[in-house]
Amino acid sequence: MVDQIRSYDLKFCLLFLLCLFFTVRPHVVILLLAFGISFLNTIKIKIKRCRKDRRYMILICFGIYCFVYSIVLEMWNHSINMNMVYRISWVIILIRIVTMNKNYVLVIHTYKNIMIVCACLGIIEYLTKVSTWSLFGIHVTENMQYGQHRISVIFYNPLIYSTFLLIAFWSEWCYPCKKKILHYITVVLFAINIVFTEARSAWAVLVCGMVILTISKMKEIRLTARKLLYIFMIMIIMLCISYIFRERLMALINIITLRIGSTSITEGSYIQRIGVLKNAVDFFIHNPVYFLIGGGYGYASIFIREHPVVYGFYAIDNQYIYYLLNYGIIGTVLFLKATFWRVDSLIYRWKNIDNRFAILCILTIACSYFFFDAMSWPSFFICFALMWGATNHALNNSVVICK
């Protein structure tokens, strides 16, 4: 059993690194898929298993719909784009790698350990102002470094990195280390990295998640003289640390102030996102057929070039609009149904720690979709698979508890 668990951990780590490499070197897509398929003998993806889990069937239907519709459209242009098939296949393989270990919490701990190493690299990157890829001696073409302060470590994009960090942060909050000191260090390490990514979407999710967790635990809090003493001592220690590192702290406050202060109607990203939304709504009103079935794989890229908002900025930056443009409301509903599976059941049993973690993961993914084309990044598939696994784990445990 121990050897089997180690085998699962090794496979997860390999696929984790491979997804990141796939992001940097997209031309290895066929090799990546072939490598994933090589695990099929141990993953045991069977038709019967897929039939029992309707989420798989919905996701497979989404893939078939996207593929067939795109093929029909591409035939008119005498070319066929297989990219979508690779992506859906790779997502399913990743989901099976994550969920084949019955003890999902062990997978989360493995993931958390990987992210602790990444978070340490994030601190180094912030202090040295040198890309982590450069530290490893790897030159990355078109490296998306958004300035000297925004860290992305090996994730190529600070928004992607912030999503990974949020899931790791929730995992430590819901499944903490046994030693409290290690728990607090890990939480602070992830939180600092989230701030350094300068991803306002991640900050919003972090605040919302912490508010939800705090409200849910209000009734459980019982203040005693001992706890008050601990709180007072922690506050004294934090004040001392703040004074010692006051320059770094002020720099951090300036970063947050500048990012929040730049959120205005004149800011580039705001204009881009709102402009794309307005253009898409106007387009769908005048073209209801496109709203129903979309324009096929890759149409979102054509749309943004035909309806530019900010000069030189050709990104939809919204996964929902991206899928609406490509696959219409039919494909989007299929995808969202597979993604946000039985959220009402999870919310109903919020007090269960597994349900709580699943909801926080869903919240993270749902918010990420609003701010960038998340599923266009192969590395994001890991976050999607982890969320899927968290939902399955929570629902399975709920069934056991009910019985």
C-alpha cells in the first residue's frame, strides 16, 4: 500500500512538472499526451467507470461537441485543428491521476509540499528580481514577466501562480500541519507569495475566502484568558518583526496601494475586460446563432482581433466569454456543468472540512475564469483536476456520513 501511494505521488509530481514544461514549450503537446496515455494501464479509464460518474460523461460530451463542431467549420477552410482534443484528453488524464488515489488528502499534502518549495523560490525571485527560469539557466522565449516585482516562479504567469497558491493556501488552512508553528509559517509563506504576484483577483478571492471561514467559525470560538494571552503575545511579536523589517513592509504596502489604486476606469486591464464584455454582448445580440453554437475552436482569437479594445492587447481575459465565443451557450453550459458539480450539496454540508475545501477550490476557479483565459494554459489543468478531486472527495465522504 505504501509503495502504491509513493507511486501515485511520483506520477503526480512528474505530471506537475510536465504540465509546466508544456506551458513553456507548447510544441511538445503530442509527446505530452503520449506520456499521459502511458499511464492508462494503471489509471484504468473504463467506459463503465465513466458511465457511473456523470461528470466524466459531461466533460467527454463537451470535448466531442467542441471537436465535431470545430471539424465541420475547419473543413470549410481545408484545415483541421486538433488542439482541443489534446486539451480535453489531457484534462481527463490529469483528473484520473489525481483521483485514482483513494486518499485524496495525501495527494493534497504532496501538492502542498511542492508549492512550499515554489513559494520559497518566489521569495528568492522577489528579493533578487531575477526570473526563476533564469536561475535554473533556462531561457524562456516570450517570458511574461509583468514587471520587476510581480513573481511567477516557474508558472510563467503571475495569475496562474496565484491560483496555484490559493489552492495550496486553502489546503493548509483545511488540512493543517500537525505542528502549529509549521502551520503558521506555511500560511504566511503562501500569503506573502500571493501578495507578491500582485494579482488583484487572487487578493479578492483570499479576502472573500477568509471572511467566509471566519464567519463559519464564529460560533466555535471560545475566548479564554490563555487564548487572550497568546493573541497578545503574537501581536507583540508581529509588531517587533514589523519594526525590524519596516522598510520591506512599507514597500509591500506600497505595492498593494499601487495595484488597488490603479483599478480605475482609465486603467488598461479594466478597459480591456469591460470593452471585451460590451463587444461580446453587442455581438451576440446581433448574431444569436453564434450565441447558441459559437464560432468553433479559435474563434475567440479572431473576434478580439476584429473587435480590438486596447491596441496591441489581443486577449479575451475571461474564460466564460472565451467559451461562449468558441462553443456558444451549449458548449459553455456543458463545461460549467462538469466544473461546478453539485455545489448546492457542498454548501448544504459546509461544516464538513472536505466540503469547505471543495467550495474554496471552486470559488478560486470560478473567480479565475473572470480574469483570464485560464483553460488556455495547460498548467491550469492541474488546478482544475485538484478542484475536481476535492469535489469528488467531499461528495463521497458526504455519502458515507449519510449512510
